[in-house]
Amino acid sequence: MNLEEFIQNFAEQFDDTDASEFKAGTVFHELPEYSSLIALSIIAMIDEEYDVTLKGDDMKSAVTIEDLFNIVKSKQ
Amino acid sequence: MAYLSFNNVRVAGFATGVPKTVLTNESMDEGQYSASSFIQSTGVKNHRVSEEYTAGDLCYAAAEQLIADLGWDKKEIEALIFVSQHADYILPATACILQDRLGLSKECYTADLSLGCSGWVYGMSTVAGLLASGGVKKALLMSGDGKRRINYVDPLFGHAGAVTALEYQEGAPAMQFYFGTDGSGFDALIIPDGGARNQFSDQSFVPEDVDGHMLTRLQSRMKGMDVFAFGISWGPKSVKRLAEHFGFDYQDQDYYIFHQANLLMNEKIRTKLKLPAEKVPYCLQDFGNTASASIPLTIVSQLRGQFEERRTKFIGCGFGVGLSWGAVHFETENIVVSKLVEI
């Protein structure tokens, strides 16, 4: 799996945040639009695109988008 | 691999009992959620809640109605399975009490199953297993949750007790099942205290912060993200594995009745399976998540009057607390669906 594509898929779960905000090092919990509902969309996207079932703790422990990418990669 | 198939068993009818009292979420203010965002994501606008009726009471009322509508002689009912996570007593089994309340034969097989959202599918296989050999000819599956051990209102959940009547019939089309369990997720949905592991104590009543909600240890708590991820993964997988194993096209069914978890999860499951909305009825908007009653309640409240006489192919799929999941493929023809019983 590819980080660029993951960031793009990640960004698509947000409606109001500008695409330029999403980088490998983005601390996504601090994005104003991030909410538990967005977290569920991200979990659904990861299930669909990467066939990986995340847990809530995975979402909590990831600080940056790249951290989450690495968690998904390790579970594939 | 837990694949099961039973011949010679047919569904004779469905009924569901709910409390008369309608609670609405339109005026709620639940911490971080506003009423509109809660309703939009969960789909639960109204739900039925009673501080009076247990799951056993709701099932009893539905059973009396269904037995009358079927014209069954109570003496012929030789098995009763009751599925709930909120039984009338810690002991004895509620199924035993319901045998007597309903006036069924004393020579009746009764047992409780402690399961939630997957429970109706498990109950169906248990009853089908009892009937398939012809040793028992008529049986009732009762399932649902009502009044809790302590009173509290959770805006997502509703109370309901469903009854599914099944009978032995030679030549009835096969009823096919697939089941799974992942007990590593036992604490994804849990009431921590009041069982033998963590006994009742004064501490059980003290509210504690659980992800921003103040809950006592006698209230159910949920790791929402874990349950969501589990449901959207195993809901579709269950349907696909059932169809693959038994060699039929899952797309070629009349209705798909999923456990009514919440709208976001159910819509994700539906779209992953590419199922048309008109074949996937929901009742969660009116009744909330009703655990092991949700599949029969969806049939009673959304399909009554539309399918009873004709041959109809169903897939039912439940998933949740345990973690536990199951899917069933069955057909109905000339069945009885009782009007919703409100008490």
C-alpha cells in the first residue's frame, strides 16, 4: 500500500477541511472537523480499501496520518 | 466451520410485543451530540421504553397473540427457547417461567440463551435443530430485551420481545446457517458488574467516566468504534460466506433483514453488499436497536401484509455483543404475521 493514496483516501472522509491540510505528519486528532463520526468513516474506508478491521484503540494511539498508515500496513 | 443446514422445518409466524410508551430523541441533548446529528447518524428518531415490562412480559404478550392468530393448540407446543441479555431473574431461566405463564405442556423443552444482537439467528438454529428430526413438532423462539436490571434510558436502544413460531413439516426447504464468535472482543459491549466475575457492590452504583459518558457499572457500555468496525466487516462477510458455502446467489433474495444496529452501520453493510434499499427494510427509526428482537420486529413492522402468502426468500443476519455473529437463509410461504402487539 502507498502512503500518498492513503492520505488521499483519508482526506476524502472530511467535508470542510482543505486537502492541503492532509500530510503524512498531520496530527489528525487536532483537526477542527475531526469527530467520532469522521473516525467511523475512516474505519469504514480502511475496511473497504485495505480489508483491515481497526479497533478504537488504533485510532487513539495513532498521532499522525502516517502512524495510522503504519498500523494499517502492519495488520495487512 | 459453523455451517448448519436443517431440513423439514418451516417458519409458521412472527409476532412482536413492544411497550406503548414512545420516547423521542428529537429533544435530546446527549453530551457531544445534538439531537439532529444523533438522529442523522444513528437513524433512531423514536424508541419504545418501559420501566415496567421485562423482555419476558413483551414476549409473553406477543406469544398469546401469535398462538391465537395461528390457531395453534398450546398442548402441541413442545419447545420454547428464550433469548435475552435481560432475563427476568438471574435464576431460574425465563423460558421455564414462560412455559407456565403460557400454559404450555409440562413435557416441554425450555432453555434460555444469553445472547444479544446475534441471538435471533442462534435461536433459530437451536429451534430448527430440535424440530428437524420430527421429535418436536411445534416450537416457539422468543427473543428480545426489555426492562433493564436498573432503569436508565439509552437513546440508541429500544425494548421489544419477538416470537417466531416454527414447526416440523416434511419437505420444507432447507434452513441454512453460518455462525462465528470472537470472544477477544468480550468487553466491546459489556455490563461490568452484577455477574459472578464482578459481584454487586456499592461501587457498582457509582457513575464513572466512560469516553465522556457518566455510566454506572450496571449500565451497558460500548466501545463504539470497535463494534462499528466489527459490524461493517462481519455483517457483509457473514452473508457472503453463507451464500458461498451453500452455493446460492446472495443477490437473488427477496429480503435482507439485518440486525438494526444503527443507520450508519446498516447502510455501510447494505452498500458493501450492493443491495437495493427496497429489499433491506429498517425499523430502527421507530424502535431503535432492539437487540435479538430486531430482525423479527423489522419483518412485523415493515413487511406485514406484503409477503405472507407468496414464497419469499430471506437472509437474516445478526452481529454484536460477544462478539458474536450469524446469518440464516430461509424461505416462507403461507405464514402468519400478527399485528404489532403494544402493551
